[in-house]
Amino acid sequence: MLPYKRSQRVSDLIREEVADIIMYRLKDPRIGFITVTGVDMTDDLKLARVFVSILKEEDREQTLEILNDAKPFFRSALGKRLKMKFTPAIEFRLDTSIEYGYKIDKLLKKIKDHSEDS
């Protein structure tokens, strides 16, 4: 038995493939710097939630809209690349974990500075 579930292995593969498709196949000049940070797969492998981090804050809404409009293109490209019976539906979401970590780090530094002053 493999050490982790099939849905986890498929999500890792989809993360790599979607990142490759964005870098080399998606030809939209409005898209800036995007990082595919993770993929959550349902256990039945029917839905893949792709989490992306977008560098420029002002471009986030537009870039997310462009990616969601290109879902049929992504699904078609994944269908050609993956050897699966069904190609999962794709849903793009913004990954806010980096911003959350930055906020926590800032709060911890503030607490540290306050304790050193006392």
C-alpha cells in the first residue's frame, strides 16, 4: 500500500501540470506572475480546487477571472496529459496563506518589540 491516498498523488500531479500549462501554454498578456501553491482534490477525483498566489495585489481579481474563464482549456489540456478515466473539473481559488503568515509574523515581531521595551 502506498503511504498516501490516490487523491493526494493526483493533486500533486495536477499542481505540476497546471503550473506548466500556465507557464507555457496560456498565452494571455494580462496574466502576471502566478504561483500554483496547491491543489485540493475531492476523494472521488471529480473536482480539483487549484490554489494560486498572484504577486500584484491589484491584478488578483482580473487574473483569477481569466483563469476561471479558461477552465475548459485547462480541463482539455489536463485530459490530454493525464492517464485518467475522468478529468476532474477545475476551480481556481486565491491562496491567502502567504499573506496570513506575513500578518502573524508582523504581530509576533510587535509583541517581541513590546516585551523588550518593558
